[in-house]
Amino acid sequence: MTSLITAAREWYDAGYTVVPTHEDGGKRPFGAWKQYQTERLPWEELHALLETGTYTGIGVLTGSASRNVEMIEIEGPLDLALKRLAKVKAQARDYAQIGVPDLLVRLAAGCAEQSAGGGLHLFYFVSDGPALGNTKLANAGGKVIAETRGEGGFVVVAPTLGRKGHAEGSAYTLMPGRTPAGTISITSEERDLLHMLFGFALDEQPTPVEPYTPSEHAGDSTSALDDYRAKRTWAEILTPTAGRTATTLTGATIGCGQVSPSMKAPAPPPSRTGRCTASPPAWIYPPSKAYPKARCTPTCTTAATSRQRARR
């Protein structure tokens, strides 16, 4: 119990909201945890709970409860998780011009743990927030193989012993040389790049898009273009083209280019629904013309690069 309390303090001091795991031995948090999504559980109360011996594990609340932390999980077992991480590293080399390999190295060298099931957990704080909700990044063989925990999420952390369904004697363990204090901070733009990278590298089952059916607009002034734009996101449009999922790419990022004020046409504010509400709907650049990197975010440049690669 002493080691669990010591570890809990390390996670707590690194900025995480730490709560006990449920007393039934499962992977969910203990009973009254939701209130701590907005009000951090004080250390004195956490210490007292763990001292009772009722709780045998700890976890962290992700999102705004813990400095906008998010976690990317690659499903195990460990040998398969490491092979999947190697695929992500190989994919990152395609985006060396915008620093994606270095970003991935920082992530892997920061706070990383192995789950009791052999998966990998990679943690990062989003410095300019907010954290996104839990997001599925990649599927293979009918299963989710990469996903995140974000706003409203919960992650069991080291040194918790295996929970129900895990092999006997298993445990959550920090990777060698990794600590909670080593959690890196990245921008939301860098977070979007990571999400896109993991999806491009690992997703083998792009989500099918339902065919577009025009609506009946008897007597109103809705155009066919406006009707289409109200029903389709840029991720839905681009996914079939690239043959991969565009998990985090919203209409505001891809469709409108998220251009800087230096360009002639200003970028409209992002749509909260992820639909593109700009006029004109998109910035179009032919393959023969270089995308204006100096005037776009790295996410835009990556999106453009991905589309050009998809044409080859």
C-alpha cells in the first residue's frame, strides 16, 4: 500500500487528478469520482482513502480535471503494440518537413506506461486546451486498436495490479525511465497532428460514408450546395479519397484552410458541429501548385500533403 500511495503522490504532483479505482477490482473509478472532474480531489482525502486498504489501484481523470491531459492508447499485447508504434514512426517520416518525427519522439520519451493487458499509454498535456473527448483513431480486424482518453475520461495507471479480465500477476507499469513528471506539453495543433498520424498509420477500416441524398426543399431558397454542406463534413469527404480516416480534421481545418490574416480572404470561425459553413466552402490548390505553408497551420499542410499522396 505504501508504494501505491507514493506513486499516487507522483501522479498528483505532476498535475493529474488522481482517484482510487473501484473496490470491485474493475477498471472504472471509485464511486464518487464525477465531482472531481471539476474539483480536484485534495491530496489529504486521496491519501486517507488509499490508507484504508479498500482500494487496490489508482487512476487519473483526463481532460480539464488534469491540466487538459489526453492519453493515446495502442492496444496490446505488448509485442503487437510495439509493432504498431513502429508503423506510426515510419508514417511520421513522411511529415519530417513539419517536425512530426520529433514530436513523436518527444511523446514516446515522456510519460508512457504499459497497461496490464500489454497496451501502450502515451500521455500529454494540451497547453492551449481544451482537451478533446475520447476519440477512436484506428480500427483493424473489427476492433479499435488506437484511441484516446480526453475530456471526461479515466485511465488506470501504474503501479496498479491487473484488474478483472487481466492475466494473474499482471500490472500497469511505467516504461523504463518514464515518470509522470516527464509528461510533455504540446499545442492543440500538435495534438491534431498526432491524432491524424496514428489514424493514417494504423487504421485499416475506413468508416463507410452513406450516399448523399438531396433533401426536398419545396418553396424555400436552400441551394443544392448549401444542402450538401449541411450534411457532409470534410472528414467524410476526404476519407474515401485517401482511403484512411481523417479523425480530427474538421471542416474549419481542412475545408477553410485555417488560413492566416495575411491571405486575401479571411478564415471564418470554426463550426461547432464540424460542418464547413464558410463562403467559399474550400480553398482549392491544384497538385502542380505548392500549398502555401507559410500562411497555413501545420495541420493544413499535412492535410494537403496527404491528399496529394492519395492521388499518386
